Amino acid sequence: MDIYQRLMQDHKLQKDLAAKIMKTSGNSETRQSLFQEFKAEVENHEAAEEQSLYATLIEKPAGQEKAQHSIAEHKEASDLIEELDKMDMSGGGWIQKFEQLKDELEHHIDEEEGEVFELARFLIDIVTASQLADKFERRKEGEAA
């Protein structure tokens, strides 16, 4: 498995969790539990991705712009998660803010799986892409610990 396949596994999980959260209501245990799982998944994924794929991509002059853009989108998602953490889940504003996060995350994933991965496949050799999957996994486990 290479880094792209590994990241797409996480992307699917994130989309699935977001869809489940959208079906919840109020300050329910289900919403709280799913949001905590989603939050940990997204934050651990972003950190590990930045330390593996984006650290490698940013070393290549042709990869710097896409890497920096993606890292900036990670920061935007983290800021929205932080806002959601401070909001009352029982209010209608919470789900609207979460939907904004979900939409931004889906945009980011589409852009990443399309443009960024295409560029990365051109700039990063197959062996390195495979090694990055291992590095990503170790980093993500470290983030979760």
C-alpha cells in the first residue's frame, strides 16, 4: 500500500463519520461520541499527513505551492473544530457550523485526491510513496497516543 491508498482509507472514514454526525440531533450521546471520534481522526490524520506526505512534497520546488495550500486548509479545519468544541451541541448553530466543516473537508479531500496526489505521484517515486505510508501510520499512531 502506498501513501495515497492509505490516505484515501482515512478520507473515507472521515466522510462516513461526518455523514453520521449530520444525522444526529441535539446534545445526544451519539453526537458527542461521533464528534469526539471525528475530531481525533481528523486531527491525527492531518498531523501525520503533514509530517509524511507534505514534508516530502514541500522539499520539491514544484510541490511547495500545493503542499502549503493543503496545510493551510488543515489549519482552517482545525479552527472550525475548535469553534465546534466551544459551541453548545443542542443549538441549531452547531450543526450548521459542522456542515460548513464537512463541506470544507470534502472540498479538501477532492482537491487532495485529485490535484495533489496527481502532482505527488509525478514528483515522488513509488518506493518513497510506499515508505511514506509506513511513516504516516507510525506518526498517526503517535498522535493518537
